[in-house]
Amino acid sequence: MRPPLSRLLRRGALVALAVTLSAGAAPALAAPPPPFRDPSRPLAARIDDLLSRLTLDEKVSLLHQYQPAIPRLGIGMFKTGTEALHGVAWSTDYADNGAVVTANGTVFPQALGLASTWDPALIKQVGGAVGQEARGFNAENPSLWGLNLWAPVVNLLRDPRWGRNEEGYSEDPYLTGQISTAYGKGIQGDDPRYLQAAPTLKHYLAYNNETDRTTSDSMAPPKILHDYDEQAFKPALTAGAANGVMPSYNLVNGRPNTVNPDLNTVLRKWAPHDLAVVSDAGAPSNLVDSEKYYPTKAEADAAAIKAGLDSFTDNDTNGSITAAAVKEALSKGFLTLADVENADRHLLSLRFRLGEFDPPGSNPYARITPAAINSPQHQALARKAADEQMVLLRNNNGALPLNAASTKKIAVVGPLSDTLYTDWYSGSLPYRVTPLQGIKERLGTQGTVASAEGVDRIALKNLSTGKYLTASADPAGGKLAEAATTAGPAQSFDVFDWGAGKNTLRTVANGKYLSYSGGALVNNAQQPNGWYVQQQLKLDAQADGSYVLEYAGNEVTESWFGKNKYAVVGADGTLTFSAADPARATKFGREVLTSGVGSALAAAQGADTAVVVVGSMPFINGREANDRTSTELAPAQQALVDAVRKANPHTVVVLENSYPTTGWDTSGVPGLLWTTHAGQETGHAVADVLFGDVNPSGRLTQTWYASDAGLPNMLDYDISKTGMTYQYYRGAPLFPFGYGLSYTDFRYSRLRIDRPAVGADGTIAVDVDVTNTGGRAGADVVQLYSSARDSRVQQPLKQLRAFSRVSLEPGQTKTVRLSVKASDLAFWDVTRGKPVVETGVYDFSVGRSAADLAQTRPVFVAGERIPARDLGRDTPAENFDDYQGITLTDTAKASGTSVAGAAGGWVAFKDADLGRGAANFTASVSKADSAPARITVRIDDPVRGRVLGAVTVGGTGGKYTFQTVSAALARATGRHDVYLEFDGPVTVSSFRLG
């Protein structure tokens, strides 16, 4: 979700507006209460009663994110949307009678870290804690903190460059479904009637890039769409673990997701109870603005409501624009009152289940107070979650765990060694335990800890005046200006390298980061933050050895920034960004006062162990609205790791980031421990694992590729074509999906399957004995994969089907049972447009990762055999088996998908039974331009195959204007692969060979 303007200006202002909306709520209604307040009545009847009491204006007003109060009925305001990915987010700095109050909730590990535990039971506990704190915040200020939580994010992590990788769970839909279901169930609570809070799944569908995300079009063939992308959403919905869904900004196969017809059909069919579908911020307006899909807002809003959108997150807190558009749509016949009431029912159902309209005392969750926020129990849970999400990636020659008794000196160095960073969707940390603090606390008085951040401390001297840039010592900061002719603390800056040439500069004068403000640099930021992250700077080396200072924050565009992004020191000595190019900028000398590598080496030399803590800055190294250009560690950080490793052979690296990182295959560090930005307890968890108080059991939830070089175009969503994720990747990964080491060893033996054959409605039970063969207690994650030996279609190389965490004492053996429904082996059959369990032999393998499968057993599954294609009936063109050089597009704005052909492109329909010979080719086509294009029908090969016939298509009058064309075919009998080849742009919705 992009931030509303009010949040960019001040969160307190948002609250003031929300409080205004809720003002004037009437006192409790006199007895007897109206039927909608009677909890003994059926829910549908209560909703009908309430709807019957609302005016048209009131019904329309409920469609906006900020549903205003209805004082005459004693109904308060309601807001959809409180962010809660890993704790209640944006939980600080709200106005309370003119004062600014800070309320800090528990910050758990980032979502990726939660999934890395592979522990649904733990994740349900975390979700429960988040739901409790949401209730606590709601009790504190219901105008700011609502109970419709916008979490979890279930978009699949198919590409490690996605800026929002930290928000998702896995590249695998099954694992994503298990974790999201657990988190959602925890948020909801276990009461059979009431919801503790209401989770909303984000973001439907095929959304995994930030570049041009409101206009980018994810082409996903039906098999990928149904078997991969949709499967991330289905489990939590079918389990009743989500109460809402948010469509994503992007288009899928030519149609914006805000008007995806699945919202009202597929999703609601999956869910056992009502769903509230809420838009992403500004998405309804995108339909008219950036996407230009509809000419007016009335038409766009009407189409969204008809598609299944219930709540409009649009125009910040101002619901009047949406209301006016909806009423215009009603007046012009784009919508009916029934359409509006249908959307209201979905939203009111949510409010009823949250207990809003029930008598006091009936809802057990209404008794939760702000005391739940960051309670001692939740702090302990945050530490446990941070412990379990740690993944040990390398442990050569027993580098870990460290022996506290024999370790007398530890060096803890690196830019993330003594800090904790939050991300865009994080709450404010209620306290901070950094890796340095955690290690010091754990070592106690038994040894000493030397530390250094390992970053250069520099001074910048104006080469034309000889004066140094100087920072204010005021805690609130001040404008950067040149002043002194010598470099002291006020002239000293610590330079943090985050890769891609981007740096942040922290001033020694007050410990704050430099931030762009009104054209000047001000040292006022506690950490890089904000939507535009205005703390990003570049020190650009010039040919003459000098440097110029460049602003490198997000949204460096002329509309936002103007043409001037290079720093100039003015006549008054103040630095401003007022030069359009480096030639006109002030030239500085970059003087290194203290070498970062030198300070780290001084700490590391002679230490029993050197711990180097490196990683990412969540606001800079990719986040919402910004994808990564590289997955490599920042150059200065890599140089630091290499230098410390060379100086101290016993070096271990703690990598703290939220995406797969390349380059470790060339790094000789013996120990490598990965953690996400794991919240307030990060330092304790790092120490717990480094010293062996916790045996690491985290496992990777996505493939770590060896380098960026082999990654495909990020906008190509067909993972079967690109070979992405463990399901289709044939290369040697740096670290495979499911990978993670332990301080003990496990042996798998006696793999048994309860039956050699099973029907399509049966269940396969797999047993395996797991033995802890090492000397420490530990937990392993037993993973079960399946693969089809033969299939009519391209199948994944393997697929995760089940997993189980098992804890074992040294020498202990446990039998682990994993079950798979044969129906879960179904895939989308494009020949008939439905899921099918295919008859055949399936291999079931258990192991410790997708690349480490210990034992395999076959099972014959009696499903159905896919018959030869019948192209004698109307065949949707989108249901091809293979393709090249084409795209998928919308047949009509409301529904349907077609093939958009292009010169040199083709689509294949394999194993078609032409019988005694097809005599003609008929197709439904459209063409926006008048230039003729030809569709050629071939068999057996798209280029050299025999030509059966061709048809030429001229302009049809528009993209959505379809006409029927036909051509005679040369006779071909029997079974063949049929290809439609294009020599120019033409759209085909369906065809048949008659």
C-alpha cells in the first residue's frame, strides 16, 4: 500500500480527521434494541435489518475506507486497514488532546523470517499476539487503529529482486499457505462466534514487481495462474483464516486486478464465510489515471463494485469523491442499488463478526486492554520467533557454536553490529537489543568484547574555500553548512554503504543521519525512513580526484525534485541541492579520518572469534515502490568481510537482510548465519544461536541463486519458462529451498508408504524414521516432495507437499508421518479448463531440502488420463500448451482472456485428434488497427510444420470488437500438435477446427 498524503505529512493529522469523522455518536439506544443489535438473530437477518434502516447516502458512505459514524443509529465510524505484517505497524506518534503519545507494540521478525521457522504452531501464537495487540491499540484509540488488519502478504517470492520480498513468506505456495493460515487463525482468535481481529490477504494476484506496478501487466498462462499464483491465496481462504482480500495494483493478462472478476467469484467460492474485498491505496483512481482503463471515475468505481470490490481506499480520508462517483454511477445505470447493498453486506458482516453491534460483555475480545501491548509474554514470544527464524548457512570445521567458557575475546564489527533497523511496515521498536548488546550480555564477565562499526569516518572539505562541511550539535539537527578549517567532531561523518553507489551519512555531532529537507541537508533522522527515503546520498568521484554530493532518494524526478540534485555551497556557506549536473556542483575533498576496515581489523586481530554483522537497510535495499537492481552485498561491506576474514581465520558472518544474497560462494568465511531484521529481540537471538544456547532450526523459504547473472526479466511471470524457483530451476543454487544447517546431525531411514496405489480421492501416508545422530538436542524440518514420472504436460521438477518440525534428543529416533491427499496432486488441465488428477506414477521423497532428498518411494495414482484435444469445438485460445512471442490480454473489460499475437509469435495445442481431417478453421478475432495480419495453421512444428491453411484479418473496429473469420484447411488426419502462427498483431479469443 502506498501512503496517503496525510501520512506523509503527519500521522497525527490523520487521526484528527478520523476523530472528526466519528464525532457525534449518539448515546446507547433505548430498549428494546432494534433487530440488528440482537445477537440471537441470524447474521443475515441482522444485516438486512440494518441495511433497511440506512439512507442511500449512508449506504454509499460505507463503501469508503473511512466509514463515517451514523449517530442516529448509535453507530460509530469504522476504518478498514491497520497494517500488521509482523506486529501492529505505524503505532507511534498519535495526537491525544494536543499531545503526541508514543505507543510501541511488539515488533516480531519480518514476515520472511516468520516463515523461515517452518513452524505453523509458533506462527499462530505470533498471530494471536498481534491480534491481541490490535485489540489493545483499538481500545486505546479506535479512530486510528482498526480491527481489519491488512496482513498477511501471500504473494509468492518468485524473484529475489522484488522490493517487497521481506513482506512475503516463500516462493512455494504450499508453505505460504501453511504459514498464512496459521498467522490468520492466530489473528482471528479461537472464539466460535467473534473475531479477535480480521486478517486480509494481500495482494491478489501475480504481483511481484514494484517497477511501474500500477501499469505493469503480469502475463500468466492459465496453468501458472491456477497452479502457482492462485494457490498462495487458496489455503488460508478455504481454511477460513482470512476475512478479506486486497487486490494488487498491477494488471494480469491485460486487466487491472482492481476489477478482476475473481474477486466476486473464485475468492468468495473458496471462503466458507463472507469476505470484505478492500482496494489498495489509490487503486480505484488508477483505473482512470495511470491505467486509463475507464474514461470516468463513475464507470471505474461501478466496474470495481460489480467485479467484487467492497471498500475503496482512495483519496485519503475523503470519502466524498467515491460517494459522488458511486451516486453518479447509480444515476446513469452503471450500478444498481442492489450492487451497493451487496458490497455493504460484505463490509457489515465483518463488523458484526468483530462484535461491534452486540451488547457489552458478550464479546470476550472487547475486554482486551492496552496492557496487552508489548507484554512480557509477547516479548518472550518475539525472542522465540527470532531464535527459530535464524538459518545457519555455513559451518565449516565447527566454527559454531562459540564456547563461552573458552572464548576470552570476541570482536563484534560491522555496520549492523550495534543498530536495529525497522522497515516501512514495522511498528516502532519498544526497546532494542542489538547484536553487540546481545553478545556482551551473553558473554558477561567471562571475556571481553571489542567492537567497531567498520565504516569510514570522513570529512568533506570544499576545495575552493578550504572549509569543511559542518553539522549542528542540536539534538533536533540543523542545516549543513561549511564553517571550520579543521575537521573535528562537528565536521565528521560516518559513511554507510548500501550498494548501487548509495550511502547514508551519520553525523558525529548529534548521531543523526543527513536528510534532504527543502533543498538543504539537515541532520535530523534517527534512521533512513519515510516514503521517499530522503537520507540517500551519493559521493560521486570525479576525474580530477574530487567528489560531488548527489541526492539519491526515491522519486528523483523533475516533478518532485526539479532538475537540481547536486550539492552547491552558497555564498552564505549553506549547502543546497541547486546544481543540475556535476560540473556545476561544489567539489569536495573526501578525507578519511578513521578507516572503517582499519578500525574493524584493530578489534578483530587477536580475538578468539570475529563476528562481522552486515546486511541491508530495509528502507534502501528494496522495499515497496523500489525493486533491487542487485542481490549482492554492498561493496564496502564485502570488503570488510574479506579483510576481517584475512586477519582472523576464525571469522563468522551474521547476514541481516530479507532477501537471498549472492556472492557467498567466493567468500571463505567458515561460519555464515542469516537472519531477517528480526525486531526488538534480534541481538538476543543472534547471541542465542552463536553460543549454542539455541540450536538453529530455521530453513530457507526461497532459492538462493549463485549470482544475478542468471536471473531472467523480472516482469516474466511464467516460472516454467524462466526456470525460476526450486520447482523449475535446473542449475546449482547457492543454497537450495528448504536448506538450513544444525549443530547436530540427522539421519533419515525406513521410508514407508502405506499403500502402493491410491485413487484420486484417497490419501497417501508417508512414514520416515528420523534419528538425531549428533551430540546435541535439535529440531529438524522433515520435508516431503512429489514429482510425476510422466505427464501430458510440463510438470514442476518437484513440489513440496508436506513438512513437519521434529525435536530430538541426542540418539533419539522418532517416526514422522506426513500425509498428502491425492487430490492435492491435481493440476490445471488446459485442454478442458479444469483441475485434474492425472493417472500415473508419482515419486514421493523426503529430505532436508529440495536438493537433499534422502529416500524416495513410488505410488501409483488412479486418477484420469487426459484425452486427446478436441479442437472441433470452441477452444479458448488462452488454453495453449506452449507459446512464443505472444501475450495474453483481456477479451472484454469485465471478463475473458485472449491471445494477443505478434509477428513471429505462435501458440501450440498439443496432441489434438483431427479425426478424419478438419476442413476449416474458424476463429473469433479482433484487431484495433487496419493493417492486415495473417494467422497460419500448422501441424507438428511452429516453423517447419506442414501448413494446413491461413486466414487474413483486417481491422475489426477496436480491441474489444470481435468478428468471426474462417478459412479452408488442407486435410490432415489423426493426432497432431496444432500451431497458430502469427505474422502481425491480431487477438484471438477462441477458435475451432471444423
